[in-house]
Amino acid sequence: MKLFILVFITSVFFSSCQLAHKSASIGVEDIKKSGFVMAKPMLSEIEVENQKIEGRAAINNKLYAGSNGGPQAAAMNLAVIDAVKKANCDIIVQPVYEIENSGTYTTAVVRGFAARYKEFRDITPQDTAAFNMRYALDRTSAVRDRENSVSLEAGPVKKKSKSGAIIGVALLVGLLLVLPALASN
């Protein structure tokens, strides 16, 4: 009887301490079958601090040779994780990376501004309209032309013609030959 009372009291105690938390999960096999996971879109504001943060990571290239993006991407990701942990923040705004590869090791350093997410909310039709307008604006030629004019990527190098240089040299030689004749007259 005492055992029954002890079990009853223990079960009442533990059942009263349950958290009101609901969660759901989906298995990897379900994702493979369907190809996607449906999620409700959420928006958040971010609060950017005036604090610069830095993170570093050095990895052995052999350990990440087959990974997605290779050793460089792995080192960059680990540097971001290091910076976020050190600053106790959520994300890095305007990250700038320095990458060094010695052949055996890849070292990445990231610097940027610490930021935190705040005020999560459900997406509204007005938000969707704003995103669609921004998407349409990004596809206009005015934005594309401005972005292309400041491109940091190296494009094809145009081969310079030698004919302009030959004509320039010929004119210079001709001018040097004619100037003494004109000066004597």
C-alpha cells in the first residue's frame, strides 16, 4: 500500500510539473520523399550594435576536402560561429573575410558588426507586397546597370590592338624628322 501511495504521489508531482510546450518534428526520410518541408514564414527586426566583432578558425584541409564548399567554406563557417559565440549575438552584419591557405591548413578570419534578432512576427500581405516590389526593382535595368558598374569580379580581358601603337610611333618619328627641316626654314 505504501508503494502505491508513493507511486501515486510521484506521478501526480511529475504530471503537475509538465511544461506546456508543443513541438513537431519530421524525419529525414519524409523530407527525401516529398522534397521539401513546409514552414510558416516569420519576420524579425534586427538590432545592430556599434560593436565590431571578430572570429577565427583554422582547419586541416584533409578533414574538409569532400565537404560542400571545401575547406574554405568550412573555415569561413567556423569563423562565423566563433565570432557569434564570443559576442553572444545572433548574426554578423556586413561580414568581411580574410582567408589564408597554406596547402595543409586553411585559416579564416571574419569581422563585422554584432546583431540580435528581436520582435518576431508572422508575415503579412503588406510584407509580401513589399518583398515582391523589391524583387521587381532588383530585376530592372537601372539597378542591374548600377550593380554591374561596381562589379568586383574579374571579367574577360580585352586584347589591345597593336595598330594604334604602330601609328603613334610612326607619327612621332615623322614629326621628329619634319621638325628640324621646319626649324631651318
